[in-house]
Amino acid sequence: MKPASFEYRAPEQLDELLELLADDFTDVRVIAGGQSLVPMMNFRLSTPELLLDLRRVDELGALEHRPDGALSVGATVTQARLLRQLEQQGGWPVLAEGIRHIGHPQIRSRGTVCGSLAHHDPTAELPALAVALDARMTVAGPQGRRTVAAADFFTTYYETVLEPGELLAEVVFPAWPAARGWGFRELARRRGDFALVGAVATVDRDAAGATAEAVALVLFGVGERPVRLGGVEQALAGKPLDAAALASVEPLVAEAIDPVDDLHASADYRREIAVQLSVGALADAWERSSARV
Amino acid sequence: MSEHAVQQVPIRVTVNGRELAAEVEPRLLLSDFIRHHAGLTGTHVGCEHGVCGACTVLVDGAPQRSCLVFAAQADGAEIRTVEGLAEPGAPLHPVQQAFHEEHGMQCGFCTSGFLMTTVALLEETPHPSDEQLVDALSGNLCRCTGYRNIVAAARSAERKLAEAGDE
């Protein structure tokens, strides 16, 4: 359970780090919190030749509210730091609730938000939250920076659109309207385990507060990446999310996903749970939402 | 790179208030640094892949699994281990005393991890809810006790620390 040998660098300048990362002839990995990477290295599932530590690059540690109300989270911001900020300053309550479901305090105090996104375990909370909240990912690489919508960022199990030589420099969550309602439901075998299935929902009501103007529903643990249920979102838009409306989308959820069997749960069980968690998360989001101001 | 001499990374850390400077191989885990370089074997190594929590130490005040941190990454950090809770021969730390009185252990292998997790929790949240307490302790595995006495010990420690704070 000891990692293989590697070289370690912790440059202070992002330019220098990106230059080292762009080396085509060396197997380079970036490390921030390392809460997914170090176990893989201890198991020797990952054996990089060069490990680039982001911790000395000050600009990657920024956690700030932007003038347009968005929240930007730099690559070295830990999950615990973001959670503390959200609890103290408010906003994005669904993000706070999701982070509380990540691992344990010892993991969250070191694990980073961007690290979890770049690692892209499809049963992890943050990728689904990023998709549900229409987050924008800032990718830094040899050609400069590019912005990728969360919906386009995750490709398949443990894969993203990050090219060799690129790193996820920050994630930006758009402004959170105070009247928006949210739901976060997750089923795991034990507290802190990876989820079997989870659901993230948000609801924005119309000005009268009588119907849902916009609905977001994203599931995780049911496929190779977070699954946004556009059909359900459209079916519910313009309606009050009462019991009848929620019951009507149950078949849509079941049809939209294609979970797989594994040793933790069968595909059928996952589908059944996905339906229940979706309905629960949507009901919570409706309950917590209020008329658009 | 393997054909070259093994890299040595200079690091400087504070362990239980004592400054330590060392040259470490990049792959040296903080848990092994604490045990083999700092000579503090109270930090136990269980699973070495971040599941059991036995190696939990405080890094700049936050509980972390020392098997999931490279010693090189801890350069500049302030580390607290179980040995830092009380001087040899001195009265036990209130959290240690509580675990002793409530018998919050059996074989003792996991205990230093539980102690550091509990210390971190009560320093940040002096009166945790049941939910917060269980969430904090859930990152540490104990295969002997069934956890009841550990939870009782954490509650007793909460009272002891509150009383000590009032004095």
C-alpha cells in the first residue's frame, strides 16, 4: 500500500506549472487535495512519473463572489472551506447539502471541489451539482483558458473534456436566486459511502408562485456521467408540482436512465430508487421555493 | 526518471509544537513520516487507503487522514498527533480522560484516530448535534466496540471541555 516512486514539484507560478504539465514525454498528474488520487497511487492503480502540486499557486486558491452574483471556486479550495463559506454567508444551499454528503470530515477538510469535478466519479455529488446548477468550468492549458459548460464537461466514467496538459482552474456557479427551491436526496449503503443513486433538483416558481417556471433534475449513480432529465424538466414546467404532477413523471424518470448491475445494487433496484429520489427531491424543491421576486 | 537518483524534498513541519526539518522522498506518506521520521508511533496505520481513519491527525487544525497526504505536501504545516494531547506523566487531555472513563475502546488500535477526530470536532463545534457528532465519527472505523461507548465518550468529553472552559 505504498505508492510507486515519482518526482514532485510545487511551483508558485501557474505558467510554470502549466509548462511542466504540457510535457508530452512524461506521465504527469496534478494533485490538489489528493483524496481520490492518493488512494489510487497507494494501490498503484495510478503511477505518475511527475506529480504537480497546486498548493503554492495563490491564484488557484480564490473563493469569491463576482459582481454578477456568481460564486467562483478555485482549484485548491477544499470542500470544507466552501461549505463553511456557504453556511456563514448563505446562498447555494443545495451545494452545501451536497457537500455534507461527501465522504467524511477528514476527507472534506482536504478534498477539493475542483478535484472531485476533474476526477469525475459518476457516483460523486459535485459533478451532478455542477450540471444541475449550470456551472461553468474554467480550463487552463498551454493555449490559455477556455470555458466549458458543466453539461459538456463530463464525458464518461472518470473522464472529462480535459486534454493532456490542461487542468481545471476554477468552477463558477451562477447566482442563486433567493426564491429558488432545492432538493438533494441520496441513498448510500453507509454514511459517507459513494452513493448508489442520488438526485439534485431545483425549482423556480413564476411571479404568482402558483407554478414552476423552471425545473432542473439531475441524477447521479445511474450512468457514465450525471444525467440531466430534460424530459421531466419540460413536463413539469408551467405546472404546480403537486402529487399528481410528480406521479406523472415517474415513468419518464424510469425510461430516461439506463443504470447497470454491480455488486452494490441491481439495475432494477437503482431505477426504482432513482424514481423515488427524483420525486422526493422535486417535492422538496417545490416546497422550498417561493414566488419569483 | 527512475534511472536518476531518488529526489529528496526538503520539508519543515511543526509536530506537536516541535519544529522538524527533514529531506523526504516524494512518495513518503505523512503517516510514515510521523511514525518513522518524527518517531511518534501513536498514529496508527490501518488501511492505508483512506477508509479506516486510524491515521487521523490534525493538519493546521483540521482532521485529515495522514495516509492520504504526502509528507512533501505538508511542508509548512502544523501537525498535531495523539502524543500532543498530554505530556507523559501529566493528566490526560479531557477527551482522553473521557474515552478512558467511558471505555470508548477495546483493542485500542483505532483509538488515536478517534481521539484526534473528537478533539477536532469539539474544538470547532463545542456542542455538536447528534447528527454532527455521528457525521464526524463516521470517518473512523472501530471493529471492537460497536461505537456506543465511543459516542458516550465524545459526549462526556464535550461536558468536560465545557466545564474546563467555564473555570
